[in-house]
Amino acid sequence: MSRRPRRHKGLLAACSLVLATAGTLTACGPDGSPSSSAAPELKVTGAYMPAPSMDTMAAGFFTVTNSGGADTLTSVTSDLSDEVTMHATVDGAMQEKKSFTVPAEGTLAFASGGNHLMFAKLTHKPGQGEKVSVELHFAKSGTVRISMPVKPATYDPKTGR
């Protein structure tokens, strides 16, 4: 009986382990964190628009969770408005931003009192229960389409009411 097949199987297993480990290491930086060259893995959750009180403006909120490398939200578009802008709230003041970083293995939150979208010159005033189509444009991940339900003006995402 020859021992070659058994030795061959062991060698294949060892090579597979080395290749798998090398692939894992190349996606990490020196401290074990994901490297900036790793592909982003984005998931958008919690999107909503409070029912606007004006016919011409509305706000939008959502959270981007990233389980991969860093990305950048570069713009937002919607059929509801030709003018969708991104804003940060700094020291109580709203500041328009051209982009937002989505950190590697992190989140980017757009929430009431913080980062948010502004929809200006609305094509129509969306009513509660309507869904607004929104496209989030990312530098690496491309376009992510979401449906933003219109909630009551007093909606609190923490309680769902």
C-alpha cells in the first residue's frame, strides 16, 4: 500500500490553509483593522421622511452601516426634488456638505438634530404613508436605491411612533 495519497492530501490541506490566511491578511491593515482598499459593504436602514409641513421643503433620515472598507457618500437624488442637499448640524447650525465619509467597519447616521437631507422645491408635498424614491451615490459602491416612507411629522424612530 502506498502512502503517497495520504501525504498528498496533507499537503493540499496545508496549502489551502496558507492561501486562506494570506487572503485574510491582505484585507487588513497592520493593526488588524480593515485596510482602506477593502471593498465597502453597505446596508441602508431606518430611512424615513417626516411629513413635511411646507409644500416646498422636506427632510430625510437614514443610517448606512458598513461592514467593509471606507466609502464616501457623494450625492443624493430623488424624483421628489431636483435639489437634494446633504447637511451636518454643527454647534446647532446647519451646514451644507458636499460629501460624507462612511467609515470602514462603521456607520454614517442621518438623524433628527444631526446629519440630514434637505429636499427643496418639491414636485409635490408627499403625504403620510407615501414612499419617496431616493438614490444614494457612493464613490466606490455606486448607486444605492432606497424607499423612504413618509412618517408622521412627530415620528420617533426609537419608539417607532
